[in-house]
Amino acid sequence: MRALVRSSLGNVVKCFSPQSATPSRFVRQPAVLYSRKMLHYETEARGQPNSQSYRIYFKTSDGKYISPFHDIPLHAVEKDSDVPPKKMKKGENEVLFNMVVEVPRWSNAKMEIATKEVLNPIKQDMKKGAMRYVANVFPHKGYIWNYGALPQTWEDPEHTDKDTKCCGDNDPIDVCDVGSLVCVPGQVIQVKVLGVLAMIDEGETDWKVIAVNADDPDAQNLNSIDDVRKQKPGHLEATVDWFRKYKVPDGKPENQFAFKGQFKDKDFAMEVIKSTHEHWKALMQKSTNSGEIECKNTVCESPFTCSSEDARKVVESAPALSNALPLSPGVDKWHFL
């Protein structure tokens, strides 16, 4: 059930397919060597894939368990013994961000960072007691990008955005990696931010950052939202269509968008990310109401910091990894709207 992949941070990460125990369903990464010395992470799966017990926990290369929500830095930083950490740049103006991949492209299981659980592992969302899978709304099969979140960001549900006039959705900010590589759940990649889409989901602001894996073959040609339009014709339109309709098969109305569904540019996206990072910092310092958000962490300095031993006990208390449950045939059903 276990697959080993080399992440774009230069390490070998233990990854587990959430959808199937058969080798043919694993997503295989190319064997590429990376020269950058970067902070890197491993994952440890617990429970039974395709069930409510399944969790993907995160740990550092030296085996210390961490929260992907709070302990992985927002900015990709160099790790070098001779110089202090700094923001990772390509050229003079490009800052890279860490992205935690929750859902690989073409898959359907709605995997997400468990914001209300200690250490915030990735788990599969549930709806009415059943495992949640995103419907295939023709012509889209599953998620059409690698989908995930930027760590150390938070869309504050008590903050009304000045542009959307709606409050945040109480989650880390979402990211769509529009590159060609297919990732695995729990993979931490470095991304270049290209733009952002403002989705309004049931009256809440739900930003969708558009980015590309910095190690993707497409990355050198994608430096702005306009580059996506030129290099990948129709992909941005498909993205709006996907987010507009993906809940309709579940009986919900179409989602709406601020700015008439138009993508905002990189500079705008950077300001959105900066704002959500500031909201996260307030959350970690108890300067704002955390509600049901679980803020325990092992790395960042805050009133919620817990010991490595306590973190280890949390993971060890979870069920051991077991064989995956079979997928429902309905996962591959097409919906024509």
C-alpha cells in the first residue's frame, strides 16, 4: 500500500494512495534529482484508506511530528548551515511559497487538512455519514489541478473582506497548481503564485490562488495569470466552470464569484496571501477568536505550542495503517449539467 516518491523539495517522501490499495492506482513521480537544500517533510498514514479513520500525519526529516497548517512555513526558505534562512527567490522579484497538496489532479476523494483535529492531519471529508468524493461534471474528471493549501494562512470568518464584502471560510487559503506534474496527498511543493480567483461559497469568501509548481516543466513559461491564458488556452475558463458547478450534483446551487468571475493578477494575489497570513498570526497569538480551530503546534512560537512527545502520542493513538476499503462505483459516474 505504500509508495515512495521524490518530492520537489528534494527528499523521498512516504506517501499512501487514499483511493486504492492497488499499485496501478498510485501516482508515480519522475525520478528527478534536486540540488536545492530545502526544508523537507515526510508523511505517515494511519487508519484505513477510503474510510473515516484514514489520516495522513506530517513529520520532519528527523522524525518530529508537526502540523501542516501551523508548522510548515508559508514561504519556501533555504536551509544552509552558513547563512540564516531567507525567502527563496528565482530572479529578483519571485518569491516561492510552500503548498501542501491535499488532492492530486484527476482524483475525486475530497482530502483536506483537518483544521479541527490536533496536528491537523489530512483526512477525507464526510457528508451525511459518507465519504465525500467530488462529482465528475462533464467534461471534468475529478479535480483538474493539484489542489491544496498554503500553510500559515487563515481566512478569518469574523473578517469582512473589503472587496468581496463577505467573511472568510475559516480555512487555510486554497491553491490550484496548474502545472503538468501530478502530485500525491501530503506532498509539499514550492509554487510560484500567478493570480487568484474570488469564489463566494454559501456567502463566504473562498479565495483560490492560481499557482504552478516551481519544479514543473511548465513553470519557466508561467509567470503571470496572462501567461496561463496564453500557454494553457481554456484552462482558466475551465477552472471557473469547475468551481461554479462542482456542488450542483449534490443538490446545491451554483457557486458565485466576486469581480464577475475574473481572475486578479499576481500582485493582488500576494496581498490576499499577506492578509490571510496576518490573520493566521493573530490566531496563533490568541488575538482573535479561534472557535473550533485546533491551533496546537510544535515549531512556531505561540501559546499553543506542544512538546514533540505529546505530538508523538497523538499520532501513535491513531489506528495503524490497514488495507483500503473498495471504492464506490459511483465515484466514476459522469454528471451532465
